[in-house]
Amino acid sequence: MSLVSERIGQLFFDDHRLEYTEYGGGDRWVVLVHGELMSRRMHQPLARRLAADGHHVVTLDLLGHGRSDRPDDPAAYSVTAFAEQVVVLLDELGAERAVVGGTSLGANVALEVAVLAPDRVAGLLLEMPVLDNAVEAGIVAFVPLLFVSRLAPFAVRGVRLLARAVPRGVVPFWVGIGLDALSQRPRPMAAAIHGVLFGRIAPPARLRRTIDVPALVVGHRHDPVHPAADAIMVADELPAATFVEAHDVLEWRRHPERLDAVALDFAARCWSADRGSARVQRT
């Protein structure tokens, strides 16, 4: 894989600072959005692969995540607000259109961007969207974290201290990503979980059916938190979607070659189709 340039930048959204990383250059933009309580670093391997293939990739730390600001107010957090942050990022970079993708929460944010600003989206790359079939699992996974962060903040601080004490350079990449996810502050973590859980988690089905850009939906069998049924449902709803089933929950992390190749081919086809459409409009 060829080397690509990497640059860290920042922008402001409602007076809050957001941080992002750019990979590569050119006008074939791809934006990748992380999952809940994760950081933009989780998409670094895929971003580098896409950039080496000629795409201009941006990974963003949403508000309350990674190295972006972490306000304590739950009202600052929602999937809709996260989508607005992606649109502000596109404005900041001067990107008219982008393939927008994400994992888990990031997939939901990408769907919201396609509804909020359809003219800015050239395609959707969705891994493990979280919809109707994931409600119970989401409650089981995140409500205890909400209670702990509110009622036992010392426990969250203790885990944060332990996680931050481990040098990232001496552990495998994905172990480091997990440690990053554990490095939470109790009040912002509670606010972020509260805002997402009790807000609009994704565009409703009637709006999802109006999203007519190319979409690649990746689902995992035997994933209790991200049921494959949600990914299949979204792929059926989106008029121009293709569903790809991962071999297991960790395939894209442990053995990314197959799904990376699928994603690279999809992004290339999105831009080929987008430019063909633009040529037709100009003539």
C-alpha cells in the first residue's frame, strides 16, 4: 500500500471544537464516522486504504468523542446534530459532495446526512446500522453505562486512568482502540449516551426509502448489539443499495482484505457514477 499524506484539522460547531484527520487529496471525498463512545482512529486502516486508492478521506471525531470537545449537556447530543457536524465539515473543507460512511452510530449518522443534505451525498457506506431490531440490545449495552456514569462517576474515572496508563505503541492497534473507548469522562459520557438514546436514532423508514444514492450495507451475523436484520432492512429500503454479509463480527478488524476490497470498489463506482451524472447534466 502506497504512503499517503495525513493532516489533522479542526473546526467549530456551536462554539465547540471538533477535530478531524484528512488522508490523501483530490476531489473524490469520503467521510467516515465512528461508533458510539469510539474515536475517529477506528477508521484509520480503511481511510489509509481508500486514500492510497486515490480518495480524499476524512475521519471526524463527533462532539463528545475522541479529541473533540465534550460538553456535559445532553441537549448537545443527537444523531441529527452529529449529521449537522458532518455537513459543517464538508463546508469547512470545500467538499461539494462525499461518500459518507460509518459504523454503528456512524452508519445512522450517515443516513441522517443523506436526509438532511441529499445534494451533498454521493453514496453511503453503512456498517452495522442500529435500528428497530437493536432497541433491546442497545438498552442492555448503554443504559448500565448511563447509570454508572451518573451514580458512580469514580468508577468511570478509575477505568479512564487505567486505560490512559497503557502506552498505545506497545499494544495491538485494535486493543488501543478499545482502550481509547474506555478513556471516558463520566459527565460527558452520560450526556452523550442520554442524548442519543432519548432522541431520534435514525431517519424513519419513510424517509430512508427516499434516499436514492448508491449504498453499500455491511451486516454481521450473530451480533447481538447490531442485528443483521437491521442491515438487511436498510438495504431493502434504500432503492440503490447492495447488502454484503461479513463472515463474522470481527472480520473487518481481524481480516479486512475482503471487505476493504468491496468498500474500495464501491467508492470508486460511486464517483464514476457521480461524474457520469454530472456530465449528463452539463450537456
